[in-house]
Amino acid sequence: MAGNTEEFIWYEVLFALVVALVVFFIFYQNFSEVFPVGCNNNNIIENQFTQAEYGYPNRMEGTPLFRCYLTNACYDQATANITCITNWCYYTLWTNGHGSDSAVQNCINNPSLYPNVIQNCKVLNPSNTAALESCQQSTIVADNATDIQNCDTSDPACITGDSPLCSSCLGQ
């Protein structure tokens, strides 16, 4: 009886391993734009929001639990609210087929007309992917704990943060 149980467990483990490898290779080969398989380090955050706004691949950068967390992402407490609203306006309107520059601008100017935008921007901290912006877009230098590795575009400098986001610091 014990031999059969051990054989059964061995087959279960082997089957799970095969399934895991097959799923990994399917994601790696065909869905690399959806499933993060590495960070670009290009100062452009690539997630669902920048996919909606710019058409970038969704590499889930800035998303907790993924290895690209905060890569290419900047957070600034002072601008987190408008960043979140902007990101959700683009995502809500473009992914639902109602996107246009005027519609998005109306959403940004009047977010109270869009309950899901207000709801999704209630919590504004670095774990809220929509509150993050691309380092490329940031013009704020990180000088305290409320900023994460922001870059001043007029004077590129790398400030200690969670990841090497400033182009002038990559490779140093």
C-alpha cells in the first residue's frame, strides 16, 4: 500500500512540474508582452495604464509581486492623485472603446463623473500602480521617502531609491 502511495505522489509531482514548464514556455514565447519576463530599464513604465495611453506592451512594471516592481516607475506624493486620475481615465475610456483625446481630457478635468476613477484613486501610495509615472516623464528629484527614484530632466541625477531608474545611473 505504501509503495502505491509513493508512486502516486511521484506522478503528481512529475505532472505538476511538466504543467508548470509548459505554462512557463507558453507565456515566455507567446505572451511576453503580458507576462513580465524581464525589465527593460528604459525609463518607460510598461503596464496596463501606459498600454492604454501609449500602446506600450503590458509588462506589469510597477505591479507588486512581479519582479519588475518599481522598475522604470517614479512616485511623487504631490502628483500621485492627478497621475492616478490620468492613468485611470485613459485606461477606462480607451479599453472600453470610448477613447478620444477630448473624452480623456473631460475625465481628467471632471473625475467625479467617473465613479470607478475616484474609487481606484482613493489609496495613493507606491503600491497603487496607477499612482506611478514613468521616470522619463518625471521632473521631480527624489529628496525624501515620499519620492521613489525620480529624475529631474533638466539636471539628470540619480538619487538613492528602490531601483536604478535614472538613465544617467544605469550601469554605475
